Amino acid sequence: MYETAWKRVAAAAITTPTAGDWFQVACIVAATCAISLPIGLQTKFFKFEPIKLATVIPAAMFTIIAPGFTEEAIFRAALLPHPAVNPKAFPASFVEFALKAAVPLAIFVAYHLVNPDKRARSVFWDARFLALAAVLGVGCTASYYVTGGSLVAAALTHWLPVNLWLFVLGGWNKVQPPESSKKE
């Protein structure tokens, strides 16, 4: 089981999307945001709070690693079939793939409930966040599928909406302590 997971991750890491694949990924990211924005705004989970560019750049460099690549390596690459590892297990239709992805998607959403940081835990336990995480997970799964199992495509699909939430829509202030409460 572990050997198969490692083979899948390795294959996903070297799967290179075509130009057409990138177009589909861009459409998936746009659709993910188009679904998430009304949910987040209507439920007041999103609030326009852009943060300083000096904070955005280093934080965005980190978020491509975690949650971007880290979570996608686990919840998409390791747990879903990859055509290079077992071509017969990679479904021909997205509906079949979605059925195979249902359990990893549920695990992905539930994973957010396990957070040792008290301030972040209150955000990750919020039903609005969990619903948005599910939408994001579907988008990442779709990008993974349309690219034939590209870890990079799934990670970017994860990274872009997360950064929009963190740096423009109030996420940073939800998960980071305010500057005035940080200890010197």
C-alpha cells in the first residue's frame, strides 16, 4: 500500500500538463473561486481585508509548499490512481474518478479538523470553512484528473484560492494572531 502511494506521488510529481491542460486548470480555478466567493461573502466568512505586500510575499512562498504541495501530495497524488502507475485503475470518465475521490475528499475535509493551534482550530472547525474546503478539494481533484495526475496542477489549484482567502478576503486575520498580541 505504501509502495503504491509513493509510486503515485513520484509519478504525479513528474507529470507535466500540456498547454490545453493548463487552460482547463485555469477554468477549474476560476470555477472554484466563482463557487467559493458567493458562499464566503454571503455567509460573511469572507471579508475584504487585504494585507501588506511585505507579508504576502514570504507567506505565499510558504503556502505553495504547505498547504499546496504537501496536502496535494497526500490527498490527491498518494490516494488517487495515477495512469502511469496503474493505467487500468485510472478511470476514463470524471464521474468514475469522482467516485474514487469521494473518500480522499472526505479525509481532506476532516483533516482540517485536526489542528493543534487554538486560534486556527476555531476557523477550521467553522462549517463555512469546511464547506469551502470541500469546494476547493473538488477543484483540486478535477485539476488532478484533467492533467492525467499532475501534482503541480493540483497544488496550484489549491494555492491560488487559499492565497486569495488569506491575503485579500480576511483569512490571514482569522488564522494569525494580531501584531499587538504577539510576544516580543
